[in-house]
Amino acid sequence: MDTTAPGHALVEAGWQKVRADGRVRPELLEAAYAEPRLRQLFPWTGMGELHFSRCTEWPWAWDIPYIQPATEGEYWVSGPLRSESVGPAATAQQAIAMVVDRLPLHCGPALVGTREELAAQDAAIRPTNPETPSPNRSTS
């Protein structure tokens, strides 16, 4: 992980916050943090779910699948939108692998800024493609 990236301190603070809030199973947090491609993203929680954003400011980008707790210590990977489902995972490590396999192209360290700024950066990096998910997805 690039500890010199501009948003590194903000991302690390995000990881500390999700660890402290107790909403996500500790084994899932540890598995996610151990994966360098996820550790560079901004984490946030909701309803026991672990989400990852490519930007550090709310409203966060919704272009990465998220992980929900399931029964008996298992997980369910959904998203990026709430209406989209990836599938079940027996372990935290399997859930993490499912998310990593579905990371957007050019997924790098979280941008310090909003999802609109992220969309502008993405547009500058690659041409607009209707098949490419936008970081401006929302749950509404």
C-alpha cells in the first residue's frame, strides 16, 4: 500500500472508525484490511455491512460490491447496487475474494474528495463507456 498517497491518513482513519463502531464482524474487517487492494479504499459500514469507496467524502461511490453478514458466520456479497447480488460466501476470505474479483478497472487508492470528483478523474483517465459502472451510483 502506498502510504504516501494523499488520502492515506483519511483511509486509515476510516478503517479505525469501522473497527471501533462494532457493526462488522472482526474476522471480516481483518480479512478486508489484510487485502492491499481493499485496504487502500475508504471503508464504511451500514446495517452490519462492509462497504468500500473509491473516494473519501460522503456521499461515497457505489461501484464496488459490499459484504453482508449471513447466518452461522457466513456472508453474502451484493452490489454494487442494493438490487444486485453476487452470491454467498462461506468465509470472510471467500467474500473478500469475490469483491476483489469485481473491483472496477483502474481501482487505485481512494481519491480525497467526492464521487463527483472521482467521476471527473475517471473520465480523464478513460473514455466514457456505457458498459463501465459509474461511481455515481446510489441506493435510491
